[in-house]
Amino acid sequence: MAQVLVIADDLIGAAATAARFARAGQRVTMVAPEQVARVAEDHDVIVANLDSRHMPPHQATDLVADVVEAVWPVGLVIKRIDTTLRGNLGAEVEAAWTEVRERCPPQTRLRVIVVPAFPAAGRTTVDGVQLLDGTPVDRTEAALDPLSPTAAADVAEVVAQQSSLRVRRIPVRQVTPELLTAELAAGDEPVVLCDADTTTYLAELAEAAARAHREHGIVWLAADPGPFGVLLAEALHLHGEGITAGPLLAAVGSVTELTARQLDAVVRSGPVRWVDAAPEDVEREDSREKLAHTLADALASHAFPDVVVFRLRATAAEIAALPLPQRRLIPERLAEVIATAVTDAHEQDGALGRPSGMLIAGGDLTSAVLDVLGVQTFDIGGEMLPLTVHGVLGGGVLDGVPLIAKSGLVGDSSAIADCLGRLRRAVQTRLRTVRAEVVEHFPFTAGA
């Protein structure tokens, strides 16, 4: 269930804020206003892109009201504002404050904490004035924006242009955390405007605001360009369920001595769940069914970044001693076990059951697995080692899953462990990618 609602007025700002939450390990999605209710159950953070920066104020505030109503209740509402103070800043902040106030108990101390600074991007707030690389924003190119030019650099003045909310300003001071908390809690103005000139100070503000919530019962509505809101959510311990995914699956059909040494190195690299298949188990249908059940349970009971290894447990000499027809069927039958296990685990636990990434060692096994699982494409990203390629699968139950396909006769003793490390990083990148829906633009008029 969503813990945080971010209300943004443009796509780039919305996406950048979503990316910050994703880097913090949150399940985050960016959607159009009409889609927020649909995705709230499955994400920790909902970023609603209103695309309202150039709208008439009354249309923008209607959208703000709609998304708060659709997602409420949440632990924190963040009104994402532009660092150069463009758009319907005051109107949208007051609309968010009004909607949250109507949904809180009457005795609740609801305040907007406005922190326009983004020091890492050269945006700071000093004496209530918004600066871009040290220059007031109304003296920069932002004032020449053809659709929504910056009208003033005084933040309180910009808020007052579209809002009747009273503002209390807190300058940057070298004070103790306790005194900063007391300053944030003092007064009865609905809006607290905070100067900030460093990222470190943003973090101190967030911690002080969280203490004011715990000690004074203040419910905060944040208005900032992104960095402070993420820090405040963290300080308020609004972590949600976090990003979850199935384990890595390594399927090893190679029985070379080199592969055995590489698997020994995997043992030393960290915890591994082993599922072993002897040649006689692969031969019998009832044994294959038991193997598939064991492998499916292993996949369902582990999560990323755990590793499950399904391997053919035999020596090269033992395989060579088998009749040729039996030897030729081994990759196909191993693939059958893998396909059954992956399909069953996926049906049981959804995305948490299927592997988040796969390593397949052995060319014949790779071909058989991709075929039986209905993979349609393997988008190659590059070659990690000679005869070892990485990419992403397309189609079937493994659609979108990163894969490393490795020959059994390449690499040193650490090759499989290195491949799993590369695979783990690929999965982390994939998990941190924010799913987004783009707002469909529609015509509007000032009188509509």
C-alpha cells in the first residue's frame, strides 16, 4: 500500500523525484492522475504527474484534489515544486494542504514545510530568496520562460500570489537539532518556509521535522523539488515493503572439471541453495517431477539476491559412459525440469516466484531452456568473457529477465561467481527502473 504520494507539475521533475525514491529502495511508479488509485496497492510511492505547470490555476488545483482523494490515506504527501518557482506553486500547495486538512482529525497540527532548495543542482534558498548558482531566479533565464516565467525570487511572495496561507520563514542557523525542531514547531502559520544551502542541511531539516512530528504531533505536507521530500520520508520511517524479486537461478548442465572448480568458488562466495540432478534422476519421469517440485520450492522460498543453483551432478566420465541417445536427451530433460519449476513458482507467487535473473552454463542446455520456456528473443548486451554473453530475454514467463549464457569450457575458477555478480548488478538496475505512464496532453483554456 502506498506510503507516500508525490504530486508533480511536470514530467521531468516527477521522474527525477521517482528515481530518488527508487534509489532509496522503494517500490515507486509514476502515473497520470486518473491512474493513481489503480496502482496504490502495489507500490510504496506514487508519483502523480499532473503536467499542470502551464494550466490555469483552477484546473491545476482540481487535479491536486483528485489525486489526494484517490490515494488517501498515505503517510506523507509531497507537493513537488519547481526549483525556479515556476507554475502554479501557491495554488497547488494550498490545494494539497486543504485536501489533507479535510481528511485529518480536527485537532491535527497540519503544516506545509516548503524547502525549495536543491543544493546539488545549484539551487539554494538564502533569506527567503531562491538562487540559481548564486543569482536570484527572477534574474536568470527562468524569467524568460515563454509559458510560465519566474515572476519573483522571494519564495513567500510567490506563494502569496496564489494562496492565502500565512508563511513563517526559518533561516539557516548554526543551532542544535533540538533548537531546530523547536523552530519548526513554533508559531501557528500553516506554512513554514525553510532556507537551505547544503545537502547536509536538508538532511538536518528532515530529521528535525521528523522529531517535530513525534514530539509535537505535527503532520507535515512537504513542498520541495525532490531531495528534501525523500529525506523526510526516510526520517519518518516511511519505507513501505521495499523492492522485492525472486532469486537468481543458475542452471548448470556442463560437467567439465573447470565447471566443477567454478562451482566450488560459488560456494565460497556466499550462501547458495543447491538442487542436484543425477543422470538417473533425469532419465525417469517421476524423478524429474520430484526435481521440478524441489526446484520450484527453492525458487519460491528464496528472494533476490539469493542464488539457487540447479546442476547436473556427475563427472564427465560418468556422462560419457551413458548410451548416446540418453546423453543427447539430458539437456532437453533438464530444461523440462527448469521450465516446470519456473512456471509453477511463477503461478504460485507471481513475480516473486520466477527468477529475477538467470545464468545458464552449457550451450545445449541454454538452447533447450529458451525453447521450452517460450522465449522469443534474447537481446544481447555484450560479451562478458569469450563465449559468455549477457542480455535480456523477451517473451514467455521470463520476459524482461536478464540472462548470462556461458560455455562450460571458458573462464578461470571465479568465472561463474563473477557472472553471478554481473547478473546481480543487472537485476538491481532493472529493479530500480521506475515504471512510468506519460500524461496525455489535452487542450485547455483560461475560462474552462
